[in-house]
Amino acid sequence: MTGVSRRNLLLAAGVLAGGQGCAPEVSRPAGASAATSADWRALAASIDGRLVRPGEDDYDTVRALFNTRYDGRRPTAVVEASDATDVSEAIRFARRFGLRCRARAGGHSYVGTSTVDDGLVIDVRPMRSVVYDAASGTTTLGAGAETFRAKRLLAAYGRTIPTGTCPTVGVTGLTLGGGLGVDSAELGLSCDALIEVTMVTADGRVVRAHQDRHADLLWACRGGGGGNFGVVTSMRMRTTEAQSMGVFSLAYPSRHAAVVIRGWSAHVERMPRSVWCNLQLVMDASGVVRVVISGRSAPGEEDEQAAAVERAIGVDATAVSSSQKTPMDAVRHFGGGSTTPRRSFVAGSDVVTHLTDTLSDALPELVQRRAASGTVSRVILDPLVGAIRDRPTTATAFPWREQHAELQWLVDLPEGNTSAAAVASARAWVRSAHEAVQGVSVGAYVNRLEPGRPLVDYYGPNLQRLRRIKDRVDPDRFFRSPYTL
């Protein structure tokens, strides 16, 4: 609506029970009375967004996450929030009726934490604006802004922010967990560009956290993970000039995998900041393992940097490619286009201090063993170098500033086969990957949550400070899941 909102009209008429200035109601214990049809109608009337409940035509579309493994989750309702006040109304409603409450933006949570059975999902995707302020060089992003949209709209001003590569990942969730990507070596993490957060906390208050007010909460939002402190409705971030870049890739057969891993590991520690490259061990559907190195550089240096990687490895690549890309062409290149189809997978991660010769030998064998299952697995090694290391471990909630690389373990499940047995088999392989890196792993990346890992694995030395902030912001743990503080 424009002009006077439906919510304000209803408040003026006395239809809604309580406004923004009222003290929030405390969540009732299990066994609290269920919301009636009249209660749900009142919630729908109190918001400017939409309330979507089972039985509505688009309920299945609205509730779906990126990972199709979670298609069986059925929230009691989804609030498509148009602004922070909608979020406040939804939180108060959930507290009043003892409903579990989850926030959803991009919906890429590896463990499905952005939905919940028999609870209320607050969907912030309608809040997807991207506004650039030339005077300050900052951008304010609605919490629902996805990576590709944010990059595209900022590129119109010749600006960018550091993000990951997946086009449909929400910038908010990515940033709250840290934000690794192809820009990390040069620009730092997504959370390093974050300077202000607007959030609705568990008591329904709208809070602006920045360096001069609620600085601890801002610190926690720089890598402390989503779902812990409240529902973010917008973020303000520093931007940098969007530049063209060179891109390059090298491919090697599996027989050289261990040598390639060793060479890549040594090379990333001495690359200039304008260069980034990761390494993937990819098992295709036929069971053949390939080694692929993908990188970026300053424009015009892509051939030189590809050759530098090849020299460091000491083995000729079977295929080398390079080209120059405009800023948005580079975004499409690394993201595989402007969107990403939904799929089913199981994943995990480890952050390692270094890669030993033994581990370099073990990684390709680990991927090859998965071939017997008939499912595709991948190991992705992302370097933790360059600008990531400019800040000390405790400068932000993201703790992995002094380590060597993050290893992501991925198993793609065939469409239609998300059975408990298939998931258990994939998780068993991820556990074997964890065992392979014992001795050099110090933790994991919180944006790649997985069942069974203690929170200290994700937050390291910053865990206790995060818990103290949680105690203050959400003392009764209204925002809770098996993965929250």
C-alpha cells in the first residue's frame, strides 16, 4: 500500500490490540492456547505484507527452501513481511501463542533452519531494495536482497560489495555468517563491509546497531551467524569500485591430484591480493575425479597468473582457459549465471591451518571412494588469505583470520532420492572427510552448518562473547534451534 498504511488505519480505529509502544508479551510455555482463525485474521490485518497459510494456492512455493531435502517441512504460516513493523507484529504473535519462529531470506541454510514445522516463518524476501548513497559510498540493502540482484543494481553506479558467488543466496545470511567469496583476498569478507544493521529483536523492538550504538550487536552480526539475535530487516555496507577482472581456470586429471593440491596450497600463500583462486576436486556422474582451479586477477594479468599457478604446481595442466570480464560478466561467470536451480545436497566444512602431504594424498581418494555410491561429491578448497587476515581474530565474530583454507564437503543427492538412507550415507561420507583432516582442522564455517558439531567449532575463541550478547538480547531464547547460541 502507499500513503496511509492499512496497519495505521487499523491502529487508529482501535482494531489492533496494542501498538509499537506496548510492552511485548512473554512467550507462553508449551501448551499455550492455539491461535484461532480469528487470531490469524487479526494478524493478517495487522501487517502490510501477506500471511500465507496451508491450503492457499502458493503455500508450497512460499515455504520452499533452496535445498529440496526440506520440502517436507510445513510451517503453520508464513508472514511475507514488507517492513520492520510487519516483523514486529509477527514476533509478538508468535510469542503470544507459543509458536516457534524462524526468519527466512535466501533460504539456503544447509540444515534448513529458515523453516520450521508447526511454527511461524518470517519471510523477509519482499524487503529486497538496494539503495546506493553516493555521498557516503554506502549501500542500504533490504534483508531480502539476493546476491545477483545486489551486484546488478550496484553495478549501475559502478560499485560493488564483497559477496559469495551463488546468485540466489541472500546477502544478509551470507554476511551474518562472515561471507567468503572471490573478492575475499582483495576486499575482505562480506561482514568486513558491514557498518550498520537494523534488526527486530525477540521483544519486538526495532534496533539499529552501528559503531556508536549497540556496537556489540553489530560485532555479533559480523560473522556470528543468522537466527541468533533477531530478524534483520536491512543492512548498510561500504561499497568499493566495481572493476573488470581477468578470470582463468586450469584442469588436471585425478592422477596428478595430490601434486596439484600441494602446489596450490603453497601458491595461495604468496599470491598478490588482486589474485584469488580456489581448487575443486569434482567427481562427475561417471565416477571420474577431476581437479579444477578457478581464479580471478587484475584485467590483463589472467594469463600470467594462470601460468604462475601452473609453475607452482610443476605439472602441465590438461586444459587452461582465460579471458577478461566486465564486473557483471564476472559475477555471471563465477555464479554460473543469474540464478541457481533448487537442488538436494548434504554438506559440511572444515577450516584448516595447513595442508599436509598425507592430507593431499587422502583428499582425492576420499572423493574417489564416494563414486561407488553413484552420487556426485565435491571438495572445494577456498583460501583464507589476503585482506581476510588484515583484522585480528576477535575484531569480528568471524574467527578464522589466521588459518590457511576452508574445505567444503558436498554430496549432491539425485533428484527424488532424499530418503533417510541416502542422507545418512552422505553424512557418513562427510564424517569421513572430517576424520581425514583431524590434526589440521580447527573448526568450521558457520554458513555451512551441519548436525552434531559443537558451536565452538564455528565460533572458536569468540563463542563466549557471542553467548553474552545472546543473553542480553534474547535472554529467554525465543530465537532457538539446534544450532543457535
